[in-house]
Amino acid sequence: TATLNGAATGVTVVGDVITADYGTTYGPLAPGASVTLRFRATLAAGLALGTVVTNTGVVTWNVPPQQAMASVS
């Protein structure tokens, strides 16, 4: 499951990809404003102890699009 500013509206989850579309749902994000995306990652019960799991986030904004990404393990 995932939420955008506490609501499921504007968020879709397909397999292991979460898409949060703030602009289409709520309109333009004001300069200096922020949005919080929260999600719960459920790991497979048989995953070996010590396995490194990496989450990668990609954000896109503006026209033409600008993009940034970051990962955490």
C-alpha cells in the first residue's frame, strides 16, 4: 500500500512500482511546498537473512521534464 500526503488518491501500485501523480490529482505543487509519499515494503518470507534490499525513488517535474533519483539499501 502507498499514500500521498496521507491519501491513496493519486497513487497506483503495479507489481513493485509505485506511481504517485500529485499534479494530475491536486494541481500544480506550489514553489517551496512538499509532498510525502509513504509505502510499506513487504519482503518475501523466505528471503535469506542478510539479503540487501534496495529502494530507488525517481521524481519528475516541469515541462520539459526534469528528473532526480536516489536509492537506499
